[in-house]
Amino acid sequence: MMTFKKAVVAILSFTLISVALPSWAQVAALTSGVVRKIDIENSKITIRHEVIQHLDMPPMTMVFTVKNKTLLDKIQPGQTVKFGVIDEGGKLFITELKPGDQ
């Protein structure tokens, strides 16, 4: 049987993890889309994407910032991609980006 102290520690640990690591929880699955434009200099990519489930976002075309500019190296406009996106303080960042056939 769990003691009261252990129960409190477990609840607090879960709460701290949930608050401290929101980005991990937000990237549930990769989203598919088609690249419209790439701006390597500014680390931006425009994607016409499907529903982004974990952000409750409908399909649309939008500009995203990539966390790591090298993600754009092997991607071309017109290419189908799969990407992971997180919301950090109201700004959306792509953290994973790969060709759609991978």
C-alpha cells in the first residue's frame, strides 16, 4: 500500500514533469504536408499541412520556423514532407522534418 508521503511525491513529480516538459508532450505524431517555399537564411519553411492533431489546428498553409536550419538542407519546394512541430510560448517551431516517403 502506498503511503501518503509516496503518493504526494508521485503527484508532485508528475506535475513537475508535465509543466517542465510541455514540448515533449505536444509532439504526438508527425504531420504530413507539401512544401511551398523555403527560406534557409531565416530558418523558415512554408508548408500546406494536414490537421495538426496535438495543436488542434485545421489544415492550412503557414510559415514555420525550424529549430535547426540543417533540417532544410535536403528539402525542396513541392516535396511532400512529414514534420514535428511544437508550440513554445505561442510560437510554432519545427523540430523534425523529413521527406514524406521516409
